[in-house]
Amino acid sequence: MIVWLAVALWVVIVVWSLALMRVASTNDRDRRRRPDLEPAPRIMSAIGRHRERNLVIAESLILAGSIAGMVLLSTAEQWEEFDLVGLLAVLVVGSVFLTLRAKRFRISGSFLGLVLAMALLGPAPAVAMGVACATVDAIRGRTRGSYLLSNLATYAFFPLVGALALQGLADLGMANEGGVAVAVFSVFVGANLLNFAMIAGHTVYLRGGSLPEMFRTVYMPVFPWELATASLTAMAVYGFEVYGAGVIGLFALALAVCQLLLRSLLQGQEHGEEVLRRSDQLDVRHEGMVGLLLETLALRDPSAARHAAAVAHYSRQLARSAGLGEHEQAVAHTAGLLHDLGKEALPDHILLGRSELHAAERRLVERHPADGARLLLRVEGLGEVAHAVLAHHERIDGHGYPDGLAGEDIPITARILAIAEVYDVLTAPDSYKVPLTAAEAEDELRRVAGSQLDGRLVWLFVTQVLRGAVVDVSGRTADLETELQVQRRMRGMLDQPLVLGPPTA
């Protein structure tokens, strides 16, 4: 019954611990996105060297005093239960090899063995096992210098203090079965806090920072796990008093199983965080790539950046008015920015000229949607954007290019893009021979609705988008930098897999 109660409590608190770790990891990710919050690297100054000397002296005294106390307090009866000593030594040292590392968190089962040694053996074996545990951990982790001394001093000091505290509580009458469990639980929590305070205090004193902040961000996420381990330790001592040494082995096995289970859970969490990290990197690359491509186009055609910004602005507003979700809005906006990417392949006399095009030149122009889509398909995450760019010159009546799609076969983002581009071409002084007024452009949109453009979307554009349009003092609806900022705010909206429907007959 005791074992099952312990396992149930363990599971509940582990879930709580994982939730806190996830929150802490999210805070870490936010902090990485805002590098201004990261502390600047500290260079070891004369003050730093002075502090390090002070720490070395203090921790050397603590270590020497703890070992001296171990020797003075050692008695033959503390070592005579050889089997129990060996079992706990294996538990303490073996737990080092099962230590879980998750970012700034380290979760080990060695504390359970050390507190059991305090309660069941006495101060001398507990200190000896603590020093052995810190030594093995230092060898595995290649800990050097003052940090090695800090670990040795800490793992020698708190077992000595904890064992003496348990002996004092026993002298006060807490030697009965229930009292022992409460005493062990209390000493476990107290020793754990002392351990954290000594290790974190070393870091804060030497490198700066805030001890309360470290307590909140480093200790609190693992505190539920420590409570679970404290409860198991208390139940193990209670079980030892009632059933004998076999219970210790059972609880040691339960600890190992739970450590392995938690390791699997943390690895899964780390995998998810790695996916998010890679998504963030992909978003940043998209932003830089979009800006670079548009600036490159603007070098050849100064009006290209303004036109791309206006089409992107209108496209996103129309997508929102049509009730599309954030993902589709992001696709429409990005396609608006990049819809003329394929024009980069056009000769200057076609791209920049304003004269009538010959048939061969027109065929070159009609290739730009396919050329742009082909380039965009090479970029992960821009598949739907490429399909919108490919079809933005298709017509509802099927007389468009490059594939002659009609009606609902044209992606809705492409139909939106077509309306936004036509309106800007009609009204912008730098993209049409004789720019139309807003009213004249609206009339033209209504005239071609149902043949060239989607009639429902034209109605939404005229009645909702244009009626709510806001222009700046220079008469522009939007500029490139503004729309790139909008693109940054939509970070992550494009990170969905491209799903192609079944081929049409």
C-alpha cells in the first residue's frame, strides 16, 4: 500500500514538475528572442579574483570541517550493516549516471540515497557517500576549479548537517514510526534547500546575479520533483522500520524506473522545443529573404517596392474581410509582396518600358508567374505562396494564364491577389499610363467582376477594404517597411505543410 501511494504521489508531482519546466523553457525561448535581456559576459577582474579567493578559503574550511566532523562522529555501528551501506552507496553513486539534464535543470536521485544514509546509517557514511557522489559527478562532468571545490564542500556539509538534525529530532521524541517519516521528509526538504543555496550562492557571489531570481527560475521548476523524492524517502524509511532492508531495494528500483521515465518525457519535450527553435530560425530566414528579394527588385524598378507593399496590404485586408484565417491571410500577404518575383528575369526594355509589347515580348511577360512560383517552391514553407503567385493572372472565365484555370479552380489567395494588383495598377501613377481615380477604379473592378475577377471578392473589396482604407500624408496606402513589419508580426503563420488536393479531370 505504501509503495502504491508513493508511486501515485510521484506521478502527480512529476506532471506538475513538467508543466513548470515547460513554462521555464518558454521563458528561456522568449529571452533568446530578446537578446537585450541576456547578461553581458563578465571578465574576471581584480574584484572577481578576490571573491574567488574568498570562496576557495571558505569552502575549503567547510570541506575540511565536514570531513573532520565525519571522522570524529564515525562509529563502528554506523558501518556494521555492510549490505545496507553497499546498497545505499550503489544508489547514491549510481544515480549520478542517471542524472537528467534539461537546459539549466539537473535532476538526480542521489539525494534520496544520501538522506536514507543520514537516517539509517549516520553522519559518517552520509558524508562519505556525499563526497564520493560529488567526485564521480565531477569526473563525468569534468568540473574543475572553484566549482569542483564548491560541489565537494556542499556534498560533504549538508549530509553532516542533515544527519545531525535527524539525530536531534530523534532525541526530541520523533523516533516513532510516523514521527520518523515526518522528520525525514522535513530534513530532506531542508537539506535540499541548503544544497541549492550553497551551489547557487557560489555562482551569484562569483559571477553576479540574483539569488531570488535563480531560486525562481532554476529551483522552483524542479521543486515538485524534490517533494516527490522527499515523500518516497520518508516512506522508504518508514517501510524499513516496518519491513526491513528489502523495502530500500524496492524504492531504489522505483526511483530508477521513474528517472528513466522522466528522461524519456524530457527528451520528448526537448525534441518539441527543437522543432520550435528550427521554426523560429525558418521564420527569420523568410523575413530576411523577402526583404532582400524586394530590395533587389527595387534596384531595377523603383516602383516595384511600392507596388509590392500596396498589393500585400490590399491582399491581407481582403483576405480578412473574406473571413479567411490567419494562415491564409499570411499567405495572401506574402504572395502580395513576392507576386512579381518572376519579373526579375525580364529584360530592362520590357520591365521598365512603357510602350506596347510585341507578341513575343508578351509571351515573356506571361512567364513571370511560373518563374516566380518555381523560385518560391525551392523555399521551405512557401509552397502555398508559390501556388498563389502562379495563379494570380488566371481569370474567372478561364482566359487567363499560365494554365487557363477558371472559377473555384483558382486558389482563393490568387483570386484575392488578382484584385489587389489590378486596383493598384489602375490607381498608382507609377504603374499605369493614365491613373484612374478611386471611383473610376471601383467602376472598372465591377465591370470585370465575374469575367476577369471573382465577383464576391470584388464586392467585399469595394464595400469593406476600400471604405476602410487609410492613407498617409503622402497619399500612400502602405510602404515596404510597414509591410515587412506586418510580415514579422505574422511570424510562424506560414509554417504549415502544403497539402495538394486530388488532380482535377
